[in-house]
Amino acid sequence: MDKKAAESASDTQRLKRAFVALERMQAKLGALEYAKTEPIAIIGMGCRFPGGANCPAAYWSLLRDGGDAICRVPADRWDADQFYDPERTRSGKINTRRSGFLDVDVYQFDPMFFGISPKEAQQLDPQQRLLLEVAWEALEYANIVPERLFGSSTGVFTGISSFDYAVRQLGMQVPSEIGAYVGTGALLSPAAGRLSYVLGLTGPSTVVDTACSSSLVALHLACQSLRNEEADLALAGGVNLMLDPELTTYFSTGGMLSSDGHCKTFDASADGYVRAEGCGIVVLKRFSDALADRDNILALIRGSALNQDGPSGGLTVPSGPSQERVILEALSRAGLEPNQVDYIEAHGTGTPLGDPIEVGALGAVFGKDRSQDRPLLIGSAKTNVGHLEAAAGMAGLMKIVLAMQNREIPPHLHFREPNPRISWDELPFRVPTRRTPWLPSERSRIAGLSSFGFSGTNAHIILEEAPATDESLPDQSLSRPYQLLTLSAKSAEALRESARRYGEYLSTSADDVPTVSLVDVCSTAHTCRSPFSQRLGIVAASAAQMVEGLEQFAAEEAQTPPTENEGAPKVAFLFTGQGAQYAGMGRGLYDTCSVFRRSLDACSEILDSELEKPLLEILFGSESVADGSLLDQTLYTQPALFALEYSLFQLWKSWGVEPDLVMGHSVGEYVAACAAGVFGLEDGLKLISQRARLMHELPRDGGMISVFGDPTAVAAAVEPHASQVSIAAINGPESAVISGKREAVDAIAATLDAAGMKTRELRVSHAFHSPAMEPMLADFERLVGQVAMAPPQIELISNLTGDLATEEITSAEYWSRHIRQPVQFAVSMESLNLRGCGIYLEVGPRPVLLGMGGQCLSEDAGIWLPSLHPRKEDWQQMLESLSTLYEAGVP
């Protein structure tokens, strides 16, 4: 290549590198630009609104049914008659007896739940108490366990402006009586910090007071914080309580309040707003993060904007041009045109001055290029619940989110005669006075939300319905015939209340609730709620059955407190031996549980080279199902039991149930050793298969009988036949098994029967744990010697000694003796009891060991739980045992 060609090639390479660098720079700029405008996902909500709307579902019911939540002032707030005067200008009086109040006692609070002392709680503003409760519920709604946020960069943005409690604490006491916690409890500034402190959140924490627009300003700031990556999750909302009449007298004297207690937004008779109280909090996350985390996205915040009226007709006089500008800015940040918006949730206070100004601003933005056949729908939740002031934006926001989810706009109340000061004929607007289907535009449902502070701070939010979810991933829990609902609380009373609320939710249409809804409810309750000491588990096959169980529990008197988590008894896993098998065991789990199926499939793959027939054919094949012939051959029984029990063990572990100690009966000890880490799964399956093969090749001239009597007397009867018969197991104080040559076993049985002892012949192919096994011991010991073993990582009770297994269990000689010597089950149970075991979980196809174990120990020695039972559906038995474990504080 000549010099000129080389220079040309060099220039080409430099140009390519420049293009690559330019593309990377453009990508970075694009990412930065997207970050500025990335939609924010609403993934959780919680509320306390008037009219019993104490959760989003109840709020939607109120809105959908056209409910008016305004009521007479409760006597525990102030005497409505004493303060009433129809004359607006009367100082110290109120021109209405009605407002929007919560139907809960705002002074009732469980401080210990949040780690607050009773003394501090007495000086804690009920508004802070509400924020704590509703924030917790909003996180649970978002399927977030609050404790898991400890130390996270989660932000808190709270709107609050009412200071009734501070006036009480500071203005109505002599200085010497002001408490030590008044500053942090009654002032407004610590409200957000209190949430951050209690939940352990380290992101930005800000209190906003712009009066009526406070909560929407807080929402805007939360969105900014997420986009700026100051926080990865945010709680945004507002709270307002009317504890005393003083502030209401001010608003009445100023001519701001409706005289009849109805908010008549947009109506000719509108004469003022209706004060109301409540709390609303939403959980926010960047859209990309919510998608990645597979959160349940309720709606998207596409854009938001704030501004101020500046110089206008007066400090408290709304400014139409300012409202117009803030809406246009929010639309611009959302990247949307005005004609793409379907609905506006107006500030809509119902004042003679405010309504015409607001509708005029909406007309300036949305009245152009919009046809009358597709009018903009406008309404206000204030006609339902009143004006929540610092929390008003949350009532409007949640109304939009719920309307999007239900694809229906609820009726706007008290609109009978359009306000003549509004040019309705010139505007393509409509006020929906009845339930109205929300038909989407060409892309999706879009809505705007306004909130205007009475000192001129304006906020507008643009929302879009949640994107369609990907339902392509099947949930195998849908095919379960049974579901488990787990609830917990810090007190028995709170647990009953939780049961009552779940029962009400499911009973709304118990006969119609699809299985998927019950699955979702149960899954969320178990995985996305904090576990507390008071617990309840209910297993049901349908929503109606679940409701019945919940209602029964909720109606009961105070329960005996369940075991505290930290004091939960030790759990022992008991692995079943031969004789418990039956055709089709575990089939229900294999068909519907991925954890169990993966484990059983792994066992099957290993056993393919060890057995003449596939494991699944042995367990579930037609030959086994027909007469159980395959499964009753020890060649197949032993590996089949090992595989089943190991798979059950893995399933229990996946649910968080792990043993403190393990023990197996005969063959079951191999699974116990594998579970304890003595050897791996592949070695364990190969050992049990070789053990089964060597036993299968022995002569079938043996027998085994159970004897119900004194083991000492049984030993005396066996002694004369010691060369042919042995005690194979001591299963209880009055229970033993003898094994050996059939003729000798029959002779011993006759002797025992004559002595008044009850005997029962066991259906077995060989005389296990007897002299009949001796021909195989040397070969098996050589096979065991080739396997690498380790000391147990979980305490294991040995069949040979009835005590903790030592390093001896890693020797080949131990496993050789294990075949020949008796199973010391009774002593083993005593060892488990002495080591503090209080829960005995049998990991096997049927509860054989539980019955024997109960005879070894006192009746109140513990909780006895099976994994499977041949007379029950697999899922029913597993979940019933899991429910009992949960109530005992185990998982």
C-alpha cells in the first residue's frame, strides 16, 4: 500500500470513530432528555375520605353511586348549633352546620405499631397519625413491605396546612404545661420527617403548604425528585383535619362557605365551598423502574407544572390567565395536545367567582379545535366529599385513577342549572351528571387535574391510563384447587378487623369473584404485607368459602394470642420410611407446582441410569395407578420415596419453612441426610437405588410384624430366634416391629398373641433390619465408601443411636449398620423433644410418623403436621399445614 492509500485508510478510520462517538453522544443526550420527561407511575394509593371512603375501593363505590358524603358536624368536634348563624358576616359564627368529616375517630391511634411511645402520641397531631396509617396502607397497596424500605432513597412529599392541634397545644395551655413533644408533634414542619423517620427513609422529605393546592404541589415535587434521581421511590399526598371551629368561622365570615352544605360546582346556585377533611397518599416510581420491577401500574403522570398568579385582582382572587398558563405548561411537558385530553377534574370549589374563571381558562386551552360531538368532560370530586383543602388534590387524583381503571366517569353532583356566568354554548364541554362510559381517544385515556391555592399557587397534572399489562406469563397458582390467605396484625383486635375487611372485599360478589382474583388477594396478602405476631391462615377452594372462614373468625371473641415470632418452637422434619407409598402420590403438586415439578424432574433425570423404569412411570404410570405393583417393589419404592420426599423438602424450603432438626425413619434417614448436607442429591439417589437393588436381589422369604406391647417382652420372645429374627424398630413405649425368616416370625407372633399382645402383619417384600439383610452388607459398604460425605449442616437425629449424629454418619460402616440394626424411633422422638422441638412436620406421602411420634411424647408436646394425605387433595393438605405453621410464627 502506498503512502497516499495509507493516509486515506487512516482518515476513514478516524471518520468511523467520529461517527461512533457522535452516535454515543446522541444516545446520551436522548437518555438525558427522556429522563427529564419520563412518565411517573402511580403504583399504590391509600386514603381516608369522608363518607366512609377509607380505602380506594370504598371511595370508588361512593363516587360511582353518586354519594354525597357531607354530614352534620360531629359533636366531638364542635357544637354545630352553638356556632351556627345563617348570616355570613357574623364574626365567630358559621353559616352552615355541615361539612365533610371522616367516619373514623381521628384520635384513636396505635402508637406502639409505629414505635411511638404513648406519652409522645398524646401530643402528636392526628394529622401526623393519619399520614402514618395511610402511608402504610398505600405501600401495602403497592405490594411493598414497608420494613423493606428501611435505608432506601425513598422521598416523602406531604401537603398540610391545618394547624388546629398546634393551636390547642400551644395557645390553650400555660407555658409550664406545654409538653416536650409538642414541637415535633403539633407543628406542621415535622409531618414529612415523621414518615421518613418511622419508615427509615433517607430520600428527600418535604412539607408543602400552599393551602388548597398543597397535595398537588407535593406530587409535582415528588415527580421532579424521581426524574432528577434524588429518590427511587416517593410517597406524595396531603392531609387535612378540622378539629376545632375557629378556622371555619374565618372562612364563613369571609363569605367563602356554602350555606346549605352542598358543593354546587358549575351550578347557578353555587354560593361557596364546603370544608372537608381527609388524607390521601400515592406511591410513585419512575415508569421504567416500575416496568422492570413488574409493579402494578395504576396510572401514569405524564406531566405537571406549577406557577403563581402574581399581581392579580387580589391575593385570594383566582387568575384565569395564570391557570391557562399552568395547564399549557403541563401539556407541553407531557408532550400532548389539548384535544387529546378526555376529562378534566377541575379544582371546582363551587364559588360564584372561582367557577367562571376556571371554566374560562379551560375554554381558552381546550375549547379550540374540539368538536361538539366529542366534548371535554369536566367534573369535581368536591361535589361528593367537599373541599379537603391541603388534601384536595389527592381526592381528585384518585378519582381520575379509579375512573381510568373502571373506564367510567362517575356522576358530578348538584348540577341542575348551569351557571349563567359561564358561556356554555360557546364551549365544547359537558358536565357528566350520571355514570358515563369513558371511551378512549385514538391512543389512550388522558385526563387533567387542577388544584389552585387561595394565595395564588397553581398546579396542574396530566395523567394517562396505565399501559396494557403483559399477561403472557402463566401463573400456576391459578390452577391450584385451594388457596391460602394469610393475615397478621400486632393485636388480636386488629387481626379480627383485618379479617373483617378482607371478608367484605371478597364478599362484594363472592359467587362471581374469578379464581384469579382470589389468587391475587392471597398472593399479595402473603408476599406484600409485613408479618406480625398475631396471625391467621385460612385455606379455601373458592372466594365464598374464604369469606365464610373470614367472617367466622372476625365474629369470634378475643383469641388466644398465637406464638410470638421470636419465641416460635423449633421445627423438626420427619422423613417417612417404606410402607407409606401409594400410587399417584404427589401428582397434584407435580401438575401445578413448578418448584415441586423441577425437583422431581431433576431426581427423575438422575434415576434414569439407575432404574429400569422411569421415575414418573413408577409414580404416576398406569401400571402403578392400577394396582400399585411397581411402587410396592422395594427396587422402586425406596428411590421413589426419596425423590418425593426430597421434592417436598424443596417445596417447604421455597416457602420459607426450614428445619431446625431432621430425622428419618429407616429409608427416610437417607433423605434427612441429603437435606442436612451429608451427601448431595445425585449421590443420595444413587446410594438409595443401589441399596434397593441389592435388597431386591435377596430371597423373598422374610416377614415383618408390628407388635403392640412392651418392647422388653418382645425382645424376650425374639431372643430364642436371634439367628433368624431381629427387632427392626422400636416405634414407641408400647410399639415395636420384628423382622426375619417368615416361619420364625410367625412362631414369635403366635407366642405374643398367646401372651395377649396385639400383632399385625406388615405388607413387605423383604425382612428389613434383620439377619436376612446380611448378605448384601459388604457390597453396599463398598459402594458407600466411594461417596464423598460431610458432617451434617443441620442437626440430624440418628436412627442407630436416637441421638445427634456425629461424624460417624460420614462412614461407610455407619450406613451398613443402618441396614441391619433396629430403628430407634422412640428414643429419637425423645431427643427431638429434649432439644426444644415443638413442631413436627412429616415430609412424606402420608402421616405415619406423626401417629407414632404422638405415642412417644405427651399429647401437648407440639404441633403435628403432615405434608400429604391420600384422602385429601395435595394442595389442601400442604396449605392447611402451611397455614398452621404460619399461625405459629414459622415462615
